[in-house]
Amino acid sequence: MRVLIVEDHLKMAALIQRGLRKEAMAVDVTANGEDAIWMAGATEYDAIVLDVMLPGADGFEVCRRLREDGVWAPILMLTARDAVRDRVAGLDSGADDYLTKPFSYAELLARLRALVRRGPVERPAELRVGELRLDPARHKVWRGASELSLSPKEFAILETFMRRPGEVLSRFQLLEHAWDYEYENRSNVVDSYIRLLRRKIDQPFGTESLETVRGAGYRLREDGGA
């Protein structure tokens, strides 16, 4: 098991490195966010321990850039900042877990083991399908450079499609993912929202990304209509 530690507090980094090596792990250390991005892109790490307060690019930026570069190694963020907004920012940037300093080394090790069991699963902070981009945390959508204005339900439906590009989704599947149990199950409302979505994400741009599959449902083209 190979781990990358990104920590600018040299004593803290050395303590973590020494402890993990005693667990028979291979451990690389860097104190710089830019170096971390390069190292994680060049080496397939099983996990990354990432401090938030770094010189230059902070941990949030490093995490987001790693995910944008397709680096899916599990990331455990470390920070002395325990405000809820900081924990939310870390997780929304693409981190898998969050540990506040000071922490127990035994807990750090247990969290690392749990993350490694999950493996490097693709989980981008921002969804991209062709020229369509969707940020679930900031509730924003773009086609190319143009930001789109969607209602909450339109956003929920588009997010469902963008998490399954190229798949045919039935009206029932869309109802399952975008409406709760209190909603009276009527499939015709899905058709209405698909029409509204097309007017916003396709028609102004001369594209046809949302396809009707007769007798089956709807599909978002894998190229996003680009």
C-alpha cells in the first residue's frame, strides 16, 4: 500500500510517515500543493493524506484539481479548521473523509484502511458530459461558457441524466430519482419537464442532447450534444 502525505508542518508529516511505515506502507511526503498534483498524477497511490493549509494552492484547490485531472485515489483531508463550512468545502471539493487536528493516530490509520477498502472509484466534484457541466454543490449548470438557469426539479432531472450518460432512463426511473414518495406517481409530468429542459439546454444552442427512445424513455447523449 502506497500513501502520499501532503503536509507543510514537517514534524507532523514525519510523525505520520514514521507511523505508516511501521505498518509496512510505502510513504511519500511533500509540503507543496503543486508538487502533490504532479506526484499524484505520476504515481498510482492507494490513498492521499492532504492538509488544508498549504502554501500556494490550498488543500481544497489541490483536491479539486486532482479530481479534474482524473486522479481518483481516496483522499483524507487534515485540518485544524473544524468549522462546518470547512468540512463541507473539503468534501465538496472531492475529498472522501475529513479529520480535524489534533487527532488520534489510531483513528487516522483506521480511516485510511477504510478508504483503501473502497478503492479508487470515480467520483468527480463536477459532472461533465460533452459541453455540459453540472456542479451539485454550487447548484450550477453550464453549456460551454454559458451558465444555464434551471429550476430545482430541472436541475435534479439533468443531474440524474449526467450521472448516467448514454443510458436509457425510463419515466419511472426519473420519477424515482427526482421526486419523493409524497408525489403522486404520474409519468406525464416527466415528459413536461423533458420539454422544459430541452428549451434550456438544447434549443438555444442548436443541439439535441436529450433523445427520446420510443417505448423506453429518454437518454442523454454521451457527447452531451456537443
